[in-house]
Amino acid sequence: MTTIAATDNSTRYIKPAAATSAFNEFVLKLTRFGVSVLGSRVLSVRGRKSGELRSVPVNLLKLDGERYLVAPRGVTQWVRNLRVAGEGQLSVGRRTEAFTYTELTDAEKPEILRAYLKRWKFEVGVFFDGVDAKASDEKLLEIAPGYPIFKIA
């Protein structure tokens, strides 16, 4: 069962269910071992309060020569940490890349959300309340505030 912690789209957060946490832990281990699951990476970011490195699996979207991180569960801990840290690391196995980012405006999100849903709807569709890659630009723009997206530099 997923719980929505806020109803305001700009602060939308869906707490991971036990099954989601177990799946994420499995993907995290595989990716750390060097096996990228459909583009998975280990995102490592300094905690905004602790300063300790925190890691979570993410799907790295590649589109038109650019790379993006999408937060399907909304304003998660990794999103909050990344916003404060201003930088992070992406890893697969022993390959680690430091990065900075630009956070997209809501107007820039529909094309990215469509591509993300086309690629990973089977995995993250539950966090999109029935919206899929065939949704209109207007619908994707309507939901955009609830989905932080970062363009990797």
C-alpha cells in the first residue's frame, strides 16, 4: 500500500511500500555489483542534515543526447538532499561519475515524463495514478509539479 504524505503537488511524496523497498534494495545491490537493470544507477548524495553519503537506485533516462533523473514518488529524501547538496554521484559497479544538475521547470517536464513512462511504466506506473505515455501534453503539464526532474550536467 502506498501512502501520499501531501496533497499539494509541489510537495507530493509517496512513501515506499514494503514491496517497493525490497525491490529497490535488490536493484541497488545488482547495480552496485555492476549490473544495470534497464538503465539503473546508484545515486549517492550527501544527507542535508547528517552530511553522510546516502544511496538509492534510480532510473537514468537518456533522451535526445541529454540525461535526466525523475522522481516518480515526488519530493523524496533523495530529491531534498540533492536540492541542498547541489551535486551527486551516479554509479554502476566501480564506475562512478560526479554530476551537477539543473532542475526542470514544470513547463519543461511533459516530454520527459512521457519518455520516462514509455520506458518504465511497468515499474513506476502505480505512482502516476493512471497517467501513461499516451497522456496529452495538457495532462502531463497538470501533473508536472508532483514530479521533480533533474537534467544531469
